[in-house]
Amino acid sequence: GQKVAIVGGGNTAIDAARTAIRLGAGEVTIVYRRSREEMPASDEEIEQAELEGVKIHFLAAPVKLTAQNGRVAAMECIRMTLGEPDSSGRRRPEPIEGSEFTTGVDTVIAAIGQTIDTSGLPQDGQLELDRRGYIIAKDKTRQTSLEGVFAGGDCVSGPATAVEAVAAGRRATLSINQYLTGQPIAPVAEPFTITKGELDEIDITDYKDVARIPRMEMPVLDQEERKGNFTETELGFSEEVAKREAERCLACGCLDVFECELRKLATEYGVSGNRYAGHKRHLPIREDDHPYIISDPNKCILCGRCVRICTEVQGVGALGFV
């Protein structure tokens, strides 16, 4: 159609709106019942949609569609205000009496959520579903109430990411292997992992000597050039800019994470990653003593390997425990 309305505020609503622009719609409007702050779509997607000419009616919800000659011709909406938080943690939208308004449309797309199609599932109650209609599965094994049936992904969690679905599938395959080989179905130990914490928990002094380089802005296709086609909007970096972006990497993770013997042992023995409370000492990092070795005493775990190499291989007693 030429006047398209999309109801919803997630990334699917944004996708539908931007697609309508590319298919030749003259006017595209998103109707969302909460404010911009509560909108679940990513900020970047919202900004790009607005750049392409998509209009967004915040704090509005549809109440009635009007048809003419067998097609939708108008959509009546009501303005909303935000009340107390609901079960999702977001403030509940409440209608404002007498604030109805009508907008002309010839196409309406609902993007307000999704449910699973249970028509292909057993209907005798053996497969338990939750109150939302999603399959109930144990978190660590993906085992359902029906013997030999395992589940994961959106049909269990609801709308989530592909990465989470892949992770659930991996857990399920481990359990399926146990089931088919006659083993007890039990969670497989998760690999030991420890991080420096969330971004706001990291001690900024760890990076006091690192130069601050701002992120390069991705060049994008001009607004007018996006209409009527599905050409990629992000044009990509030049080789020079890509290298400059790569230089911003702090390399803060362990490069040996998948082959680390210490991690394997920590997993095997169930080591806890609890942190010690109190002040953290910052010892100087020595980078100039050797062209291929960096000495960072802040990461020392007292394994003694450096002492043994120094004494047994080099024959020099320069290192030791104090």
C-alpha cells in the first residue's frame, strides 16, 4: 500500500517499516503504545528508520479499523500515558479517555509478538506448556516432560537471539547423546570462565596508559538511494579505517581460552570464580625486557612455571618465591 501502519515497537516492527519503504510505500508510520525510552528495538535501527522517512507515533495504540470497499481505509488510535511498571519492568501504558484520533491507512501490519504453533505437538497433555504456550524444558538439559523429547530456542524461551538458540541446541545434543547411549541424563559441566565483570565494574586504571581512540562512524547509503531497492545500507570501511578500528581492540581476553590447561583443570575440579574483596594492587607491567614476552605480575597465579624454567632450563636462580 501507499499508507502503511505498523503496530509494535520491536526490531520486527522496524524491519517491516523499512521494508515497506523499499517496496515503494509513500507514507510509513509505526504506532507504539509506550515512549521512545521503553521501545525494545535497537537505537541504531530506530535512527536508520527515521532517517529513511519512517514516522513513529509514541504513546498511541490502535482501537479500531475502518474498511471501505473491502479494504482497510482508516485506523482509530487512542493516546496513552505511562502508569506503574508491569511484570516486564516497563511502565504500563494506560489509555487517556477522549484522546482518540484517526489516521488514513491502506495497509496495517501487526508486529506485537509471536507464539508457537502447537498443532504438530501431542495434544494429550503429556508435553507440558507454560501459561504463555511455550514448551517447558529443564534449563541445563533441555529435557521436557515427554520422554525422549528435548526442546530449545524460541519455543521454550520466547523471542530471543540466534546465539541463545544455538546454545540451547548444543545443550540438547549432549542430553540426547546421553539418552540414546543409555546414560543418566545429567547436566554437562560448563567450562570454567571468569571475567573482569561488567563494563561499569572494570577498574579504569587498568587501561590508564591506553590511548583513547573514538569509534569510526560507518558510512551509509544516502536516504534517497535506499528507496525501491534492498541495497546494503552500510557501505563498509576502507582498508585504512578498518585497520584503525582494529587498533582500538584492547585484547583484554585470554587468547588461549580454548586450549588453556588451567581452564580445563578448573572445570574438572569445580573451581569457584568468586573474587576477593578489598583493594586491588596494580603492579607495573614490564614490556621492554624481551621482544616476545610481556611480564604482567597482576595475572600471576603462583603456578611456579617461570621459576622452574629459570632454574631447571636456564640454570639461573634469578627467580623464586618470596
